[in-house]
Amino acid sequence: MRGQLAHDVARWLADLEATRRASAHTLDAYRRDLRLLTDVLANDGIVATGHVDAAAIRHAVATLHRRGLGGRSLQRFLSACRGFFDHCIERGELAANPALGIAAPRAPRRLPATLDVDQTARLLDAQPGSWEDLRDRAIMELFYSSGLRLAELCALDCGDLDVPAALVTVTGKGARTRTVPVGRLAVAAVGEWLAARAGCARASHCPALFVTRRGTRIGVRAVQKRLAKHARERGLGQHLHPHMLRHSFATHLLESSGDLRSVQEMLGHANLATTQIYTHLDFQHLAKVYDAAHPRAGRKGRRGEGP
């Protein structure tokens, strides 16, 4: 990045980190997207913030789309641009936001991958054979029981879990705190883990619920690797990532209850529309059942079916 525009971007990112407490994940995403903005505009000879207009943003979006960025990535790119230019307006450096009203190409709706109930049982019912396995089973049970995000789970402290009440309190996106139930089997798995954790002398001064053998808080990458390992060992036949257990939690709960609002609260979604994707998943399941079972569903080659 170079020029005044790059300088202003760096200033905004520093402000987000220092005064607005943006997460590291958010900062990294903004940094990547705004580096794309400054690089594309620099190639067009635009290096000053005041020279950026709506035509320049449209051209940047078109350029990035030709490079292979999809609709979702471009939506995120435009969101970062709007945030940055709003900051410039607050400082009196721009009169209007050049990224407002510019839409990214529509992204195809992708339904999240989930485990079915049998796969979930195969994953969670295996008996742990080591200290790490006890920890991992508690992690997986908690993901599936309570629909936690990966960052939420890794940030849990021992005091966030109320074992007698079977509740866990987490702080999610937008610093929103929620308290969600913990299922019976997850409570049991966490209880066994806490007993094993107590035997790790190095962990005695660490508040984290889930720790490594060195007594430090487990990181997101370590959790991802451990879950992928357990999926391979149990022959699930697909890559398992933590969010898949969150998706499975939401899908199975919605299939059983049909209570979209409650699922929204437990997932910590600010917008009900975000939760509604799981109704589409449920419909896909129902459509498959219908197509396989209904005598007039229209499948070709069924015995006894007319022309």
C-alpha cells in the first residue's frame, strides 16, 4: 500500500484496534480487503483518499470480480470500504461515502454442511483413551450441545460454566453475551474433563476451561486440527470443522422443535434471517424423504409407476 489513501487506511485500522476493540479476526479481514482497494486504485493512478469516487469503487469491484472474487468476498470488501469511508467523513476528509449504493454480484446461497445424527453419535460416543481425548470429547460435546462458535469456545473460562444449572455463558459477535443450556451428556463430558484438568499442575493458574498440557489456553488452530483428527479416526468420510458441529446443533434442534426464535437466541444471531438458512436445510431433508417415499413424487423407474 502506498500514498495518502494507504496512510489513511492504516490510521483507521490502528484506531479500530486501539479505541474500538475490534477483534483480531475483524482487523485481519479489513486489512486484507482494504489492501485490495489501495492496490487496485493505485494501478488506476488513484492514491489520494479525496480522489476516490463511486466510479472508482465500481471499477475496483469489477476488477476483483474478474480476478475470481465471489459475491460473498465482494460484499465483505464493500463493507470494509464503507466503514473506512465513514471514518473519513467523520474526520471531515470526505463529503460523501463513495461505496454507498454499490452492490456486489449476487452470491449463490450455500447451505452449511452438517453431520447427520448417526455420524454425530459415531463422533461423540467413542471412548477417550488419553488426557487430550477427554478434553476433545468435552469440546465436541459442548459445540454440539450448545451451538458455540469456535472463538467463543476457546475463550471460555472455568467460571463461565455453571455445571449444577447446566448453563454456559459466552460472549459472541458484537460483544453480545448470551447464556445457553448444556445437555446432559455434555455436562458429563465436561465434568470428566474438569477432573482430568485438575491433575495438570501447570493449568492451576490458568482461567481457561480448555487448556493444553503446557497449561495454556487452547488455540483455535489446535481445536481445528484435533476435530479433523477425530473425524478421520472415526471414519466420518468428510472433513470436520468446528462450525459443522454448530450447524448440526442448529439443524437437529430445528428439525425436532421447529422453534426458529429459540434457535436464533441460542446461536446468538442478531438477525432472524441468518437463522432461517437452517429452515432451507430442513426443507432439503424433507424433500429427499418425500421424493424417496411418496408414490407419486415423480421419480422415474419406480416399480408400479405409470407413464
